Amino acid sequence: MAIGAAAQQHARDPLRRPVAIGDGRRVDMRCPELRWGLDFLATQATVDAGVPVSWVISHQGCRPYHDYVAMRREWNAQHPLRRWLPGAPRPAQLVRRLGHYVFNLEHRAVPAPLVLGEREQALAAQWARKPFVVIEPHIKGNASPSKQWPFERYVQVARALRRHCEVYQVGAPDAPPLDDLPRLATRNFREVLPYLKAAQLYIGAEGGLHHASAAMGTRAVVIYGGYVPPSVTGYDFHINLNGGVRACGTHTHSCRHCVDAMARISVDEVLDAALQLLGNARERAAADAGAARRLSSVE
């Protein structure tokens, strides 16, 4: 999300300064592979050289979609005496002390303009010749357990969708397999991008791959549950399912509220959303093909 925010900030800056993502002094370079082709992003060398930059404050332990002011206010209310003592929790520590996040409800996600290289574009074009769906049924190890939709429901969704098109699993190589789905041979986040670009649909939890899908312009069914508000990290061309509940932000454990929210998201609801988006994708592909034929006939 930070790269999308940086692109938006750069486009709005009349000086067109490079944009640095980090804490205001140090650039967060944990995912350098995603920066390829994005010349508007500043590096640490840019900052150290004294080049004027604008900043997107986003780094590990401090994200713009979290409301740390509200979280500290809540912690202070719970510990009215300790707030004045040394060692008050830093932003990254607040979630461990409170057990949950408070979200910045004014934040809106912007798709990152990630760039594919020539080989990646060729791979995407090759896979785009046939319709297929990508599913990631797992959440990453340090994610809140509140974000996990029941695994057996992913199995049912995959089996039903295979009647309509091919379905592939994506994710960590050592993750448990989803039924007998073929698995895309990807070793890291970057290698998933061409497949997401080619896919007609992505299905999975709120997280990195739903942001990657948005970056590739691919529609998605995102299973939110009750952890984070879709309005904060979601995209309007995705279908975001939250079970009809208000997000609680519980991070350190799986709470009953989030379990119930996930239980409300049925297999049929996910399937209906998937088939709706697949139908829209086919209509769009047919329209694009018709436009290409008309252009060819004119030439």
C-alpha cells in the first residue's frame, strides 16, 4: 500500500520530488524487488545525498492505516499512572499491550503501480490465453489468526470453481496443499505478479496478495472477516466480505467476534462473488477482443 500512496503523493506534488518511504530519516528497503521501474521512489542514497524528497511515513511497526494516537489514548486510559513513567510503549509495542489495533478510518488504499519486466510480461501474456483463478488459502505466519477463513471452505470453493475454469494454488512452497490443486511454482512475492496479472480472479484473505492483485488490475474476492475494515485496506473493484460485522482489530489471538464473522461468510457467498466477477471479466475480455477486431479492420 505504501508504494501506491507514494505514487499518488508524487503525482500531486507540483515539484515532482522523489518520494521516500520510511520513518522520515531512514528509507524502508525491505522489499527492493517491488521498486523495479519506479523511478519516483527515493533510496537511502537519495536521502543521504541531500536531494529534496517528500516522505510517506510507513515502516515496520508504524503503518498509516493504524491510528496510533487512538491506541495510545486507550492505553493511557487503562494505565493512568504508568503513562507518566519512563518506558511508555512505542507505537510498535502498543498492539502487544492492548491486544488489538485501532484503524485509521480515513485511510484509503491506492493500488501500487508495480512494473513488470519483459520476461514477466511474456509470462503473463502466455498464461492469459486461458481463464484461470488463483487461490491462496493461508495467511502468513505473523498475521493475526483472526484473518483465517476455514481451510475446508477454501477446498469447497476450489472444487466448485473447477467446473468453470482452471484453479491454481499460490503461496509459500511448504504450505499445506489445497485439495489436489496444481500449485504455481513461485518462490517469492515478486514471482506471483505475472500470474496475478494473467488471472481472471484472485481469492484469499486480506493481505499482501490482495494488494498485489490490485496492483496488477486483477479482480478479487477478499475474505476480510472481522479483523480490519474493508474501507481502510480494500479496493472498489474487489468484492470484500466481512461477515457484516464491525472490525475489532484483534491481533494477538483469534477472538470469538472474528471467528463468528468468518463463520458468517459461507461457501455460497464466496462462490457467488467469484462467479459474478468471472462473468464481468469475460464480458470485458469479449469487449476488448471486439474493439481489437474493429481497430484491425479500420487499419
